Amino acid sequence: MEGEEIDLACHLTNTSLQTHRGEAGVRLLNELVGCHVLSDPKETMRIFTEEDIDLLTSQMMQVLEETFTAALRDPINFQPIPNAFELFGVDFLVTHSASDTVPWQVNLLEVNAEPAIELTGPRLKWILEDLFLAMGKACVEPFITERKVDDWPVGEARNNLIKCLERRVRS
């Protein structure tokens, strides 16, 4: 209706905007296995599977590779800190189409200078502990133990981390 304002806030999924929900809106992908996927009402309900997680993970890796490759081409606006490890927060928008040959489409929503760790909540506190331990083992330990760093190929998972890109930024 003309002149009538529409409140679009209910369509925003950012947990920062939906603080009233607490951690209820935060889920791990593997917690969604077995859940019904909402799609076209004419179609039968689809169940989210492990294969869906693999497809989403693969697309997320590709999006991350493309994003950081593009960022490295812009040294004015993206300046990785030398001799340091940086942790970014990356938000993806995932859409589902029951009729497409690829049922899931992952798109980059935003990259933040840091993850919103405070929004993870007490239920998933363990995942943050695991994340920092894994980062220490996979990213820092090789420099301390002088273990060869290049023995981790792109696409391989180690300590629940998947290497998405390898680029030498500085000599």
C-alpha cells in the first residue's frame, strides 16, 4: 500500500540485531542434519544431509579463496599484518532452491575485522576453545617447532580447520 511503511527487520538474520533470541539462532551446520528444509510449498519437504554440508563447505571455501585473492590485489585497503595471524569474521548468505540442479547457493554477506565471539553463547563456548587451540596447532606451532609449513595442501582439513588459500604476501 502506498505510503505504508514496511518493517523489514524481521528478515534480517544478524544475531547482533536479534539479541532477544539469545543463542537460539546460533547453530552448527551438523546440528541441522535431519532438519526439514523449507522450499517451494508444491515440492515435498527436503531433509538437510551430510552431503548438503559438504556442498556448502566446498562453496564457502571457494568464496573465501576468491574473496581473499581479490583483497590481496588491493594493497591499499587490505593490509595483512606482517608476522601475525589474523582472525576474521565471515558471514555467508545461503539460499536454497528446490528446482535448481545445485540446491544450495553460498554468497558472501560480509567480512568483519574480527568474529563476533560474544554472540556464540555459553552452549557453543567449546567451539571457540577448539578454534583457538586448532589455530595454535595449525598456524603458530609450525613456526615454533620449525616444522615445514608448506606440507598442508589447500583443501585439506587439519585440526577441524580447512585450508582455503595459500599465497605468499610478503617476501
